[in-house]
Amino acid sequence: MKSKSTIENTYFPKISAIKKAAEVLKNITSVTPLQENFNLSSKFQAKIHLKREDLQQVRSYKIRGAYNKIDSLTKEELVNGIVCASAGNHAQGVALACRKKQIHGTIFMPAPTPKQKIEQVKMFGGNFVDIQLIGDTFDDAFNAAKKEELKSEKTFVHPFDDEKIIEGQATVGLEIIEQSTDQLDYVFVPVGGGGLASGLSSVFKQLSPRTKIIGVEPVGAPSMKKAIAHNTNIKLDHIDKFIDGAAVQQVGSLTYKICAENLDEMTTVSEGKVCQTILDMYNKEAIVVEPAGALTISVLDAYKEEIKGKNVVCVVSGSNNDITRTAEIKERALLHGGLKHYFIVRFPQRSGALKEFVMDVLGKNDDITFFEYSKKTNRENGPAVVGIELEKKQDLIPLITRMKERNFFGEYLNDKPNLFEFLV
């Protein structure tokens, strides 16, 4: 528990400042829909609404904070231009803000950033932005941007840890309250660096304190959850970068303090569950969500008893999903659902062994989706790495039993991360 003096010295966005940001953003950002989703409402026996920030022009809420920050700069600062670092959505928001304000921006992005995201930044920024690809990670791009800030006297536009950024993102919460016809019981908000969660939670604590605000992170990047649990803003040594819009090693110093005070809970959801949600939303709702945008929907299963009969909002933060990731998304979803399994299978070096495996070991609805064979170990057995997709997860134990009975079983790879990372 924080001391009273610590809380008093912490910046918290005031409603007056957030309403001022909403005026700044008028005619710049969209007032995105708050839509009831009938499939989710039926599944969870609750009234589930989606706040559709994926429908912003830049396909995420990031334009709100970026434009609000840039609009607050002095004429002298605008003349010098701005600089930022981003792996995607923040860059697009900054780029569009630069174009609308007609100022120059230098945007540093990691070299492995998908081409689709780079092209989007170019499209939104036009001649007003210069993109610099540097390093392998966001931290590399961030450090390069900070060096550029000092060298060129440009203003650095932080992705989340800035008062004006937080106040801009807070307008999402203001809109939700204005659009709601009923008292809201729960709001689920994705957490990366914490800018959106800080702003939104501040709105609700002042205007709707009965609403429970739940922050959601990827299980592979629980930076806010661990910071709050340890009562200090720690930096994680390693994170899973798959949910790139919400995968940070350390949250902001401002955002940590605000979220620690305002959030009712911080929770996590697995990357595989998120992947299944992405596929479900596309197949059942024709809604494209990026991994970070699917976090709040993915976590509903964990709260199904609590939210029954309640009014719930899930913030869908963005839809910048690269189509080239579809195969990996499907793979992770199958693994999470217990339907995809990898083995080292030891085939006897005799004719008919593969036929025996297919006919007598595999179930009638099992499907081989990966097969890599080697005949270099000895004269008796040749190992193969085999990926098998099952119809039902309950089919796994009978499959392994048949493999062992016929001496095909070598090793199960799903629970061996050092080996498994070479396959997925």
C-alpha cells in the first residue's frame, strides 16, 4: 500500500484536462462505436459491449494521445519537429498527427518491423515523416530516438509515459461513459506501456467509481502485473514479443503509479488463447483484431462467473494485424487448444513402417501437418519430427499409447521449449 504522501504527489489526469483533450481531438479522431456483441453476450449470459477503437482511421486508439501531445507543443517546438520510437501503432498515430499539423517527424522503428506497418506509416505521414529502421527491438529504436532528440533538439513523443498522451488516451473512457445507457459493472482494458489504462481508469474513478476496471496483459509480458505485485516498477529480463502492441519490458513511471492506484485488478491471458480469439472474431464476427486488440475478449472466460448478468465493456484497441502472421496465429491457437502436437517418431528402417504408422497408429481423423525425416543415426531406426493435428484434444493419450505399443514413440516436444522454439 502506498503512503498518502506518495499518492498525493502522483499525477492523475483531471476530468477538465481530459475534456480539453476531447475538444482538441474533435474532427481529428472518430467517436468509435460502443457495440453490444450478441454472440459474446449469449455465451457469457451478460451484456458485453465492444469499444471499437479498431475503427479509428489509423486502426487503433494511438492517434488520440499522439495528436493531443503534438497539439500541446509550442510554435518553437513545432518548428524543430518531433521524434518518436515505435514498433507500429504509435508510429501511425504520430505520422497522421504530423501530417495534420504539417510538421516534420522522425520515426525510429526496429529493422524487423513488418513491411505492412512501415507502409502504413508512410501513407499516413506522407512527406512529413522520415522513417529510420534501426536495431532489432523497440528498445534499440527507443535509444536511437532519444539520441536524435538530444542532437537535433526535436521533441520526443513518448508512446505512453507522458501526461498529454495519457489525457488523450483517456478520451476513450470519456466516450464509453457518454455512450453507456446502463451503469457499467466491468471494463476490461489492454495494458502495454499503460497509457490507455491510466487514462481510462482515471475517468472511471472520477465519474463511475462503482465500475470495476480490469487491466489485461499477455502472459508472456506481465510487466504491469509484476510491477504492481512487487510495489516497484521493475524491468522484465525477457518477454514474449508476439503480442507486439502490449509487450513491453517495463511500463512507464507515470503509468505505473496511476494503474497501481486505479486498477481494481491486473490479470494475464495466454498468447495461444489470444490467437484463438483472433480467429473466432474473424470467422464469427467478420472483425479483424490485432493480438493486443484481442486481449480483453480473450480474458472473459476467466471471469465468466463474475460477469454473469453484468454490464461489461471490452476495449478493442486495434486491428493492425499483418496477414503474413496468419499461419503462426493458427498454429498457436491449435497448440493452446490441445489440437496440435509435435513428436520425435522413431521409424524402423524397413519397408512399410511409414504405412503402418499412418494406418495403425494415427486415428482416423488425425492429420500429419509437419514431417521432417532423417536417416543418419543408425541402421535400425530413423527419427522424424512429426506434427499431428487432432480432431479432439482427448485423442492425445490414446495416440501416444498406440505409438508406444508399436515402438514408434521417441519424444513429445510440446513441453520442451528449448526444442519446440525451432518448430513454432
